[in-house]
Amino acid sequence: MGLLDVLKGMQNGPQGQSTSAGAGGMSPLTMALLGYLAYKGVKHLSSSNEASGASTSGGGLGAALSGGLGGLLNGGIGSMISNGNAGSALSGGLGALVRQFQESGQGDKADSWVSQGPNKDISEQDLAKSIGEEDVHSLSQQTGMSRDDLLSALRHELPKIVDELTPQGRVPAPHEISQQA
């Protein structure tokens, strides 16, 4: 699955669209992870806009952010894609996620997910510490998974998604993601 498939899957919602081959779209966990990355990117873009005096109210990124992570997962992602903001949000979110892992002492793991080559494993405890309990709780609520099940699944899926979104071995620039979509 390429980045274009990931973004189209985001646009089609957690179940995606069935294809003639009968594939069923992305799982709620994958949708939540992409929403989480987009949320981190939207927060980053929103704080950048506020620092520069630009408004984020009335629609677009500001409206997506106002509903928090749940707002993005419950419809805000589709509006971000249709408004052309998915590339900026995903790129910013990936960068913010890598920095968050670096700051929590797990930068070597996140860097391995971004770079080309094998992905380093991370424990569920280190993953929860790096993501933060508030975000783990929110993702657990959005996916309907218990905290333990979520962390177990994230431990395997987050490295794959970051790897998929960084095919050049680096966090792509917003225009690179937008061009692929």
C-alpha cells in the first residue's frame, strides 16, 4: 500500500471502500493512527498560525482542531483532505511525533521507522510514555480497544505506518505528500 492508498483510505473512512478484489479498507486502528498524526500536525500548524497572527477559526484546520482528536477521527479528516490540508497535517504530525519520541528517549526507535532499513522494536511501556497517557486514552476511546490491546497493536502498527509514510527515509515535506495524493 502506498501513500496514495493511505490517503484515499483516510478519505473513505475506517472501512474504506471495497474494491473488485474484495479488500476491505483500513482498520479502525490504522484510521486512528493516521488521525493521531494528522491531529499532531494540525496542532503544530495551528500553533504556527497563532504565532504568526493568522486565524484558524471558521473552518479548515481550526475547525478540525476544535473537536480535538475525536473531531478529526469523526469526520474532520475528510474535510482536511478535501481542503488540501492532509499533506501539511501528516507531514507536521510525523515531524512532531518523531520529536516527541526523541524527547522521551526513544528517538533511535522513531528514527529507525523513518529511515530505510529495519524498524526497531519498542516496548508497550516506552510507547505509552512517548505518546503520553492522555493520547493513549483518547486513541483507546476512539478505537474501542482496551489500553493494553491498543498498546499491543500500536507497538506493531505504528512503526509500519511511519515507515509507509516516509518512503524516502525522511519525513516528507507537505507538498510531497500533497503531490502523491
